[in-house]
Amino acid sequence: MEQECHAWVEVSLWKEGALSPPTLIHLFEVLQECHEACRALCLTSFLLLLSSSTAQSLTNQPKLTLLAAHYLHKIPPRTEEPTQHTMSLYSEADSGYGSYGGFASAPTTPCQKSPNGGVGLPEIPSWIASEELVAAILGCFTPVCLLNSYLSTPSCASAVGLSHPGAENWPRHIPAGDKEQELLLLLRLDTRFFPTSPCNRTSPAPGRQCRDPSPSPPHSRQLLQHMNDQLSQALNGLSDRAKEAKEFLVQLRNMVQQIQENSVEFEACLVAQCDALIDALNRRKAQLLSRVNKEHEHKLKVVRDQISHCTVKLRQTTGLMEYCLEVIKENDPSGFLQISDALIRRVHLTEDQWGKGTLTPRMTTDFDLNLDNGPLLQSIHQLDFVQMKVPAPPILQLEECCTHNNSATLSWKQPPLSTVQVEGYILELDDGNGGQFREVYVGKETMCTVDGLHFNSTYSARVKAFNKTGVSPYSKTLVLQTSEVAWFSFDPASAHADIIFSNDNLTVTCNSYDDRVVLGKTGFSKGLHYWELSIDRYDNHPDPAFGVARIDVLKDAMLGKDDKAWAMYVDNNRSWFMHNNSHTNRTEGGITKGATVGVLLDLTRRTLTFSINEDQQGPVAFENLEGLFFPAVSLNRNVQVTLHTGLPVPEFYASRSAMQ
């Protein structure tokens, strides 16, 4: 603290002009030992004392000049925020945050950050770059290396990169030997300068390179390599974009050529279509003219025939009249009386012949034909271009397509950019064995559920769109896999009204003493299927029946009474197979409460087999089964059963199939 006070006293004395250059040197030494907290204020006050006359005295004081330059470099940051647009001689931009540099005899301290992220330093007086001070300081040193950390590549005095805010209008190149401009740029760009002979390199500051032509240190080489790699990577990306742009330009140029070719082709097609219309109109014109000519000839013929007929008739009439006049002139009364009656009748007959339309024209002179050209003119006016093309192939929406048991739901849509009108869609499926496709839906909807597929089968589906112009190509083929085993419940819709359902339609009973039939919801026409029915209630030894049936089986009689069902009915002691009211294969062994009846339908071998408590009941019940079969049960009010589906094939059948 005494040193700090002593420093302030000496600075105050110097302000009054009482200090000589030796005393200034002593003052620098005192300031060097001064506490960091007040060093900035001390040095700032000291710098304010440097005037033109003082700078002139530095010329003959190398030690004082060296100390001044050293402290110009070593001014520590102050704690308060810097003034706006204030440059400093000590910046974290010099060599990176936390870097070190400076003279070997007096290394600098690490850069410190102010709370706002900037570096707070004493403001540099504008007169510090006076010609006398610049000449005094720069005259004592060897060439100065300009190290600007704003540069991505190292640069010396010949080219300084001006990336500091506010430096846009500063010169980018400095004439060699212009030391005043060099120092001025150093001060304005917050760039450190170091007297070197040759210059000392600082480490680990990036982007530093002196005028010394010796090889760069490893750190610089690594940095250069890293920057080169980054630039190469960026250039590769830009090269890819340039390549894509070139290809796109080629595509556009090809489109220009294609547009020209299509235009010529379309014009030729349009001319041909119009010529065809004109030819059709000319042909129709010739046909109409032919009809007019025929009508003309017909009228002339009729008129000419009437003229000829009238001429003959008139000649006959004239001759009769002349004859009658000659008879009247005769003087023979007896002869006149003999022929007078005949002549009178002849005259009246001739007169009557003229009175039956003989003197009326048989044909008019007008042509009763009017050309109806209105529809044609309207069609000509409506003749225009219609942007109607064949639709684009639909897109199957995989996220909405799914299968459940033996049904499949498919959804599709038109391509997003397609503007062609679509009137409907055609959905096609194969037979599950890789066979021919068949149409399963035709309509305007874009979603369809197909039921009745085979279990454990692979189907291929495709869809196409159509409009008045034609049919689109097929969409991509979608492969669908149906469930390996059947999961189903009883069907209330097809059951007898006396059947009572519970447990999500898996449990059934009846409110009648008579047998009533209930079917499963799922029908089978292919594959191997097995399901079980557990006996939940069994009173008074009834004989329920279990098996398969057609959809139109009798619902008010025991299963197997008609030819639409194949069943096994069983009581507490024995069982029988029944079809079309024919009982066969009586087998010992019945059911009780808690027993399980299994039904195994093998449509590959076309057989039906039954089991009780997982043991086969009797021989194979029925063979040569073909068609669509639904699980079926008949029972009365004394029985309640629960359906269990999705079960694997029982062991007794699996082992027998393995041996076969």
C-alpha cells in the first residue's frame, strides 16, 4: 500500500513537470511493483503525462522506451464495463481465452473476461499515436509481427485482416515500413505487438505466424490441417450440391426439348382430330345431300306421273266431248235415242273420274326437311381440351392395412401430387396359394375389409384406379398373413332366439327344454382347426351335440338332424356320431360338469374328429368334408358350455399325423 501511495505521489509530482527521465525510469520500476488493483489507474495516469515533448525525450532513453512499450502491452483489465466502442491494447482476442504470451523476460498474464463477456481496459487516448511517440518507440525495435486472432490464417504486416467491429473502412494492406500505421492498427485492433529479432512465437495462440521463414510449430500445423479438413469437407458438400444443380439443369434442358417435341406431336394430333371431324362432317354432308336429291327425284316423278295421267284423261275427255257434239248434230232422232242413254252415263262417269282428286296436285313444291344443326354447333362450341388422363397408381397405406383372424383390412390413397380425377378403385386378391388375382371390391371407397379368408395363409393384394379415360397401373403388391389359429366366439345374429349369451359371447345356455343350435362367427374352408368346449353346467343327463354345420342349418333341432350338420351328441355314459339323422359309432364314455369336448376339423385331410378330456372319442367321425363349415353346438336349458379357441392341435392327433 505504501508503494501504491508512493506511486501516486510521484505521478502527481510528474504532472507538475518536476520529474526527469531518470525519475520516470524509477517511476516505472515502482509501478511494476504496484498492487494489481491500482496498476491500471497508475498506468493510465502515467500515459496521460506523455506529451509530444516527453515523447521527444524518449528517443535518447532506450530503457524508458522499452518500459513504456512493455507497459503498453501489460496494462491489466479493470473491473468495470468498458465504454462503448472502446478498443484496448490487451484483448482476449489476441491469443484466445486463457492464453499466455509476451516477452520472455516479462510474460503476460492470462486474459480475463468482464461480466458482460467483453474485456475492460483503460481507454487509449487518441494522442498516444503521435508521430513523435511512434517514432520513439518503433525506432528502438526490430520488425514488429502483427498477430491478429480474428484471422483464420496467420498474417504479418503486409496484410492485416480487419474483422473487428467498426474496422470495415480501414485499409486492408499496409505499405511496408509504415510503422505509424502499423502501431495504429495494433492499437485499434486490440492486437499485441512483440519486439522480436526474430519475433518470439507465443503458444498456444491459434493462427500465429511470424515473418520468420522457419517451419511452423506442431500446433500451427495441426490447426492448419484441421482447418483444411473442415474446408475440404465443406467443399465436398458444396460440390455435391453443385453436381445436383448441374444434373437438375440437364433435366430442365431435357424438359425444354421434350416440351418442344410434345408440342409438335400434340399439334399434329390436334390437326388430325380436327381433320377427322371435318371428314366426318363432309361424309354426313354427302349423306344429307343424297337424301335431298332423292326427295327431289321423288317429287319430280310424282308430278310427272300426275301430268301424264291428267294428259291422258284430258285427251279422253276431249274426245268424248267431240263425239257427243257430233251426235247432237245428227238429224236421225231414232239413232240418237238409241245411244243417248249410254252417252249420258259415259259423260257422268268421266266427270266423276275428274272429281276424285284428279285435279289436286299429289306433291308439294316445298321440301319438308329442316337441318337440325343446333346440337352440332353446340358441340363445336363445347369442343375444348380436357385434362383427363389415366389415374396414377394408388398408394397402399401400410400403417392402416392389417389382418385379424381370417379377415384383412386394406387402405389406399391417390399420390399426393396427383390431380387426375378418379371415379373408382378395383381391389384384387389372390387365392392364398399364389394363384390368379380376382376382384374383391369395386367402388369409390378407399378402404375395404375382406372376410372369409383362409387361416394361416399368405395373400397378395393390389389395387388400381379408373376413370373415363382408362385404368391406372396396379399399385405395389402387399403381402398379408392371416392368423395361424382361429380366434372366434359364438354368433348371436345367426343363433336361435332361445340361446342365452354371456362372457363376451363365449358362454351359452338355453331357456328352452328343446335343443337349440348356435354357430360360431368364423367359418372354415381350409386348414387345420381345433377348439374346445368346457361343460360349465350339466343337469339331468341331457345329450348336447358338438360339431360343425353349414350356415343354413336347422336352429330348432338337435345338431345332425339334417344334412347340413356333422356332430357328436353325448350324455353322461356314451356318445354317437350323427349326420342327416343317421346315428353311427356308439362309443362308451360320457361327460359331466367340468369335462372338455374337443372338435378337430382337418380340411387338409377333410376329416372331423372328436375328443373328450383330451382323449380321442371313437374313430374319425366324418370324412370327405368339403366346403365352408361353422363351429356348432346344440343344447337345452340343462347345459351351459364355454368356448375356448386359438388352441394348438392335441397330442393324440399330432402324433398320429407324424406317423403318417
